[in-house]
Amino acid sequence: MARYRSFRDLDWPLLILALIVSSLGVLQIYSATLDTRFHDAWWKQILYIGVALGIMWVIASIDYHTLLGQVPILYGLSIAALLATFALGKFVFGARRWIRVLGFQFQISEFVKIVIVLLVARYLADLKKDEIHARDLLKLGALVGLPTALVVAQPDLGTGLTYLPILAAGVFLAGIQWRHVVVILMVCALALPAGWLVMKDYQRTRLISFLDPSRDPRGTGYQMIQSKIAVGDGGMWGRGVTHGTQTQLRYLPVAWTDFIFAAFAEEHGFVLVTVVLGLYFLLLMQIVQNAQTAPDRAGMYICMGVAALLLFHLLVNVGMVTGTMPVTGIPLPLMSSGGSNMISIFMMLGLVNNVRLRRFVS
């Protein structure tokens, strides 16, 4: 096997950090689902991690330039898969987000993230300019906007929004002009009323409840109120594994998925929460370091796109459970229960390793 494809050249600090955070997630999933009908979620999460590691190695083994060359096909397949979700997807909690393939359920929108990372990287790398012009902004914005609109229409506003940080990080690094930034901000401000009108009723209610959860404490404000209680209940050292009152008495909703950070804070306290956030910081810095040592601009865009996406996930999820951001249903990367998100995250880490493995190849 060629040197640039050997196991010893993988980014082991990145992989170890990801596995530590994932292990803490498995521990919290075990605690949060104890004595519930979801009690088998923790070992399923271990299975997802194992599958994700194998897929990560496959992604790392295929030269990312080859993957970039297949972006038009991958993009077309992504759009087709999102459209198929509308027709064949399973209707759960008022949305069609999952599609069954060979007996397994997949959330297609999670895997589209990888395609968006590759799409933005290829488009911007092909420009070969120090600045991105208005025409290119519009083209790239339209390309990213189409899958975003399809995901938002499922409806899944949270996942749809995760595509935008990849675009934002890419155009910022490509050299966006300040006058374009001002125009974009103005357009977004003018579009807010229209956005409010096209929102589903429950999405509007979530925003209103974010501003004043006490307005409907047993309804739309319930999740945020219970989450904030759980975070505060953890104190400095936490109540201990399987001893969190909000978590174990089921006051905290979906404590193993979207609100796993609140459950972790209650049972492990401020000290371990700080440690976990530190692990996430080191993980992000490791990805940024790979961007700095990337062999070309495309590799740099790939790494920074992954970093921007993970940072957005982290900020929104932690902000959501602490009451500083609206509830959007965005999972905490590497910790929240779920196969599609876990596999997609490790696929993106595989892309980062892919770039790293080629840094000495001419």
C-alpha cells in the first residue's frame, strides 16, 4: 500500500478526539434511555460508530480529486434522492425526512452535507481568483440553495440551515467583497417577512416560545424550560450517571438525541461540560490545521467546510439547550443518538483525512 494511504498517516489525534466524544455520547445515551423502550439505543450507537469508521476509511482512501471530479453526478443523485424522499419517505413527527433502503432508514439530508462540501470546494477551487465575483456568488448560491430549499420543504429547517455555513465559509475564504456582504445582509433582512409567512405554524410557535418560554410552559415552551432546568441542576460536578432527575424522570424530552447535551450537563456537571467543549475545540482546531497543510485550495475548502459545519452544529445545539437559541432539532455531532448523522460526520472526517493523506503527494 502506498505511503499516503497507510493507517499510520491518518490524523490520529483527530480520530481519537472524535472517538472520545462519541464514547461519552454512548454513555449518556445509555443513561438517558435506561428503563425506556429505547434502552437498546446505546449499543446501536456503538454499531453506528463501527460502521462509520469503516466508511470513513473508504472515503479517506479515494483521492479527493477523484471525488471532486464526480461532483455533478453526486449533486444530481442528491437532488433525486431528496425528491424521492417526498414520494417515498416515512412520515414521522409531521415531516418526511427518512427513506427506507434495504431495510434500513436513512436521513438523506444528512448525507447531502458531504456533497455540499465537495460542491463548494470544487466550484471555488476552479475559479482560480483572489476574489469571488457577483455572478459566481449567484451561481454557487443557487446550487446550494436548491437542496436547502428541498430539505426545508420536508419540513426540516434545522438541517437545511446547516448547508449555509459551508457556503459562507467557502465564499469568505475565496475573498468575498464587502459590498457583496452588505447586499446579502440587506436581502436577508428584506426576506425575513417572507420567511415568516412561509414557515409552518409549529416553526413560528418555536420562535415565539424562544423569546418567552413561560408563555406556554406546558406546550411549546416545555422543551426549553426543562432543558434549562436540567443544565442548571447539574451544578459543578453533576448528579452522576443515571441519577439526573430531569433525565431519569423523563421531564427532559428526547434526552438521547437533540437534548443530549442538557442530559449530560445534569449528570456530569459544569466541569465535564467544560472538558467536552474543550474536546470539540481541539477537534475543530485539528481540522483547521489540516486545512493549513492542505496540498491545494480544494483541500483547504473541504477541511474548512467541514469545520464550519461542525461549529454551526455545536453552537446551535448548545445554544438551543441553554435557551440562547430557538429549538431547531439540530443534533449534537458525535454525541446525539442516530445512525445517519453519525455516519455523515465520520464521512466528513474521512474527507479531512483524505486531504491530509495527500499533502505530500505531488
